[in-house]
Amino acid sequence: MTESDPDRPTGDADTPQSGDSGNKTSSSSGYDMARKALEEARAAARAAGKSVGQGRASPAARPAGSRKVVRRGWTGAGPDQYDPQPFGRLVGGLAGRRGWSAKISEGTVFGAWDRIVGEEISAHAQPKALQDRVLHVTAESTAWATQLRLIQSQIIAKIAAVAGDNVVTSLRITGPSGPSWRKGERHVRGRGPRDTYG
């Protein structure tokens, strides 16, 4: 049996004496070495005039006022542009981009006339033309034409509620047109029949 060296710790240097003391020593020495190497690298960078400790993830590396972009692989629970859209909204957006909104509003007046004025009025009067925001309406009798003239402001308000403001600004309501007495190629000037129709 050999005598132990007083400067050498008792036991084998490679074998820990108790528990994890050997692992702690090696890990702490590795940590210390890495920290020392990092400090040396930082010192060298400072000496070269470079900024230290401001990587890409550091807030100081981003210019003032810029926001960090968060990228994710899903759209989230709230509604956004990637969700299915109602057909009416898609068509409305397309019409706005193509400049079709005015024509669609005009078409709505004719297509939804029954719903706008109600079944009773639509049974006795129909729109015929829309020119310069003036809606030409033909009534089946002079009595109905007179009634519609009295409530034309209400009809215009109903049209605005469905088709939009300023699509129709006034109504031109006429009664039924009388039958034409012109037959053949030749005609005689004059007032024609004196009877009234409607």
C-alpha cells in the first residue's frame, strides 16, 4: 500500500467521493468556462466598436415604433377575411370595385318593387323607366295615379330604404295611355278623339 500525497485529495480524482459532487464540479466548471469565453468575446466586440448583447430577438435591436410581427399557423377564434363570407357581401364588394353599384341599385328598384310599395299598389302600378333619378311609374287608372301622387314622398322613402339614398329622387306618375287611332300609313293632323280614358 502506497502512502498518499498530502497535496493530492484523498480518493481517486475521477471517482466522486459521495453523491453527485463530481458532476457538480464538472458542470460548474463547464458553465464557468462558457461564461468566461462569452465575456471575452463581448470584450473583443466592444474593443472593435460593435454593439454587444443586442441580437435579433432583443427589443433594442428593432427600430423605435416598429411592432414585432407574430406569425402563427392559424387564424384564431375571431372572424377575419379568411372565414367564409356571405354571398351578398362578396357581390357587394365586387360591385363596388367594378363600379356596378349604381346599376345594381337601379335594378333593385324594379326587382323589389312589390316588396317596396306593397302588394296592393304593385297590383295597380308598375315602374317603367328610371332616368336621371326620376322613376317613371304607370298606374292602371287616373284614380290610382292621383293616389300615388299624394303618397309619392312615402314611396321615395321606401325606395331609399331598400335601394339606397339618391337612387330615386322623384316620381313621374302617369295614368294609362289611350288606344291609338292611327291606322295605316297616312294620317290627318288634328286633336283626334275627344274622349278621355281611364
